[in-house]
Amino acid sequence: MSESCNGSCSSCPSAGNCSKIPPSTRQGVGRIIAVGSGKGGVGKSTVSALLASALNRAGYSVGVLDADVTGPSIPRLLGVDKAPYVQDNKIQMPASAKGVKVLSVNLLLRDEGSPVVWRGPLISGTIKQFWEDGAWNGLDFAIIDLPPGTADAPLTVMQTVRVDGMLAVTMPQGLSSMIVQKQIHLSEMMDVPLLGLIENMSYAVCPHCGEKWELFGSSHREEIEKSFGLKTLARIPVDRTLAELCDAGRIEDYENEELMQSLVNAAISVTPRA
Ligand code: ADP
């Protein structure tokens, strides 16, 4: 590893000769997609769970790695509460009602409300163990719900997992679009191809007159599209039904054919990296 390592191997003179960062692996998974936002609360986990549900509905086998170790919400969104167990030296993952497999720290806690008060190395070690020891082999897709920020945990994911593409989730608010740019820069630094933008909570629809209302102000997606040469793949409205299904652990039942199809199209357009 060179003194000035920024985690990107392609421009490093020590590439291929470095003992510090082990090569990332794909664990026998067809395609691996990370979902990131930089900032918390914009709907990154919701988009991860919707993407997994859409692919599952389209007939693909899917597992979700909940790498948001200190704010894990994937089990709740997908209604999974059984603990993983070890068989054949691999961590076997419990599945949702429709068959999406899930690996998350929250499935190991006695009470899902207990805080995970861990320092960076333990969080990174957990993510690595979930990836290296999980029974991912043979799945068509692994979806990785990245933690917010651009520090230890997302770096660990990108150095451990051979991510084929990243979806960047943002909201119309200026603050979210500023922070999602950090996530986009990180994936460029780490040589992870960007699939496009998902703008969540883009607008709300008035239940009385049907008028669209920009609840969080005007969108900044066109600036991001221009700056990074990205496309917006989907815009998701603020939707009470979606929020209620999330709370009930039934996100798989969400009906929005256009959105689900856009997510499937983005995922199947990904080329697995060698
Ligand atoms: P993040 O992973 O970015 O921290 P979450 O996906 O956990 O964010 O979403 C935060 C909260 O917002 C959740 O309670 C979720 O149910 C809700 N939410 C996300 N997107 C929408 C939406 N489009 N409409 C309504 N509620 C949403």
C-alpha cells in the first residue's frame, strides 16, 4: 500500500502488490449493487428494500446486506425477525415473506431497539464477516444498504465487496444534494460504477385535488446529473402508503409498477466486474 493510499487501486503504483487491502470478492453472486446517499434519512434503506423486492418480484434470487450497522432498518422494512444461523460453515440468512434474504446486525440483537454502540473497527469487522462468511453463493443479486457518510464502514464495503454498481439516493433539499455528491465522489475514487440517481420524496400529491406539491423545495437533480454525467432513474413521491408498509414490515407489497420496473431495469443493466 502506498503512503498516500486513497483506497483507489487503479492509479496506485503498488496495485496487485499490496498486502494491506485484500482484493474484493463477489462470493459467487451474479450482480452486486450498493445503495448509498451520504446523508441519513433520505430513504436509502427504503430504496434498498424496494430494489430487492422489485428484483424478487421479477423472479431473481436476492439477498440484502445491511451494512448500516448502527442504524439497521432492513429487517424491519422487509418484516424479517428470525436470527441467522451457521450451517456448512456459512451464515444462513433468514428470508422475508416473499423470499428476500437478509443479513443484519439487528437480527442478532435480543431487542431490535438496543443501540449498537461500537467503534469503527468492530463495525468494519462485522461487515467483512457478514460478506465473507454469509451464504451469498448462487444469488442473482446482492443489494448492499450502505451506511451514511464516507468514512470507515462504506470504505470497508467498497474494499471488501466487488460492487458492480452504485445507486445514489437523494432528496430535493439542497443539503441532501450537496451530501450525495460526497457519496458520488467516493464511488468514483473507489472505481465503483455509478448507475444513476434515485430522487426520493420528490413531491407529494394532494389527496383532495391531485396537485403535485414540492414538499422539500425544487429539485437539484439536474445540477447533479450535469456535474457527474448521471441519469435520474426514478423519482419517488412522499407516500403515506409506503411509510405505513415500511412500519408494518410489508414493503414487498408496495404497488408502484413504474418505479419497480425502473429499479429492475437499472439492476439488470449492470455488468458484473471481473
Ligand atoms: P435512510 O436509510 O436514508 O436513513 P430510510 O429509508 O430509513 O432512510 O427512511 C427514513 C424514513 O422515511 C423511514 O421511516 C421510511 O419509512 C420513510 N420514507 C422513506 N421514503 C419515503 C417515501 N417516499 N414516502 C414516505 N415515507 C418514506
